[in-house]
Amino acid sequence: MELSSDNNFSVLNRIINILNRRRVRIKKLMAHENEEDVRRGGVVMLLYTTVDMIEKVKVQLEKLIEVDAVTYHEGNQVYQELSERIIDAD
């Protein structure tokens, strides 16, 4: 799952709370800030759950005021590609 949002205090905490309430297991998580605008950031997560549950979580995350976009992809290969892109940017 890839998420872009404002880089506000406690936004990551609210994201994690939504996942915990749905009992979604987080295998890996990488948070980053946007290089062009430090007020913007994002999160890339590798989650262990069903597609149905991911859809429910996606809807809940999109309701957060700070969150702009939420996308998800199946498979851990996509997580590796996204995380490598973030690391290369640093």
C-alpha cells in the first residue's frame, strides 16, 4: 500500500490506529518526506491481509483529512520497487 499525505504531527499514528482496529498485520513500513516540499510525505507499507480488508482500510484512510491518495498493489515485489525508489531519492 502506498499513501501520500501532509507531513503533520501524529498522522502516522492515525494511520497505524486504523490498521490496528482492523487487525491488519504490518510486515514492513517505510515513511518518507517529499524532497520538493517538506510539508508533504508518504508511507509505503507491506501488509498481510485479504483484498476485501485492504479495500475497507483504503476507504478509512481516504477519510483522513491529511491523506491525499491511497493505492494498493498485490505482492511484495511492488513494495521492493517502491522502497528502492524512495531510497534512491535520498
